[in-house]
Amino acid sequence: MVSNGSFTVKQIAERYGVNVTKVGDWIATGQLRGINIALHPGRRPRWRILAADLAAFEAARSASPPTPVTLRRRRADPQVIQFF
């Protein structure tokens, strides 16, 4: 972790065991918020990810218990005789 509470792309890639390209894809698609600190914005980006943004990314991707499915019963048709 960098001293100011931010992470580099390489640190995040090592943390999750993925390639740095994957982290760049997360940033490009908006799944992970990053700040470009490059001196020249038109050139190669130098991304920093704040700890709060990383926590939001983890929360959005964390597993949650499935919502319970409620089954609706059909109303019996009064004209149908059921044989068992």
C-alpha cells in the first residue's frame, strides 16, 4: 500500500492474483474507480486506486445470500375434478 492510502494497479493485481491487464479492464469498464496521476494525460496512464474505492469494489463483488424464492400456488379451477 502506498503511504497516502492508495494502491497501484500492480498491488491490486497481486492482491487478487490476476494480471495487471485485468485490473486495467476493471478500471476501463468502471467496475473499479481509479485516478490517473500521469504527468501527461494523453500518454500511458499511471493509475492509483483509493482504499475507499477498493472497498466499494469488493463490496459490489462480494457474495451475498440468495434471495428466497416464493412459489405461488395456482388456484384450483372449480370446473376441474382432480383424481389422485
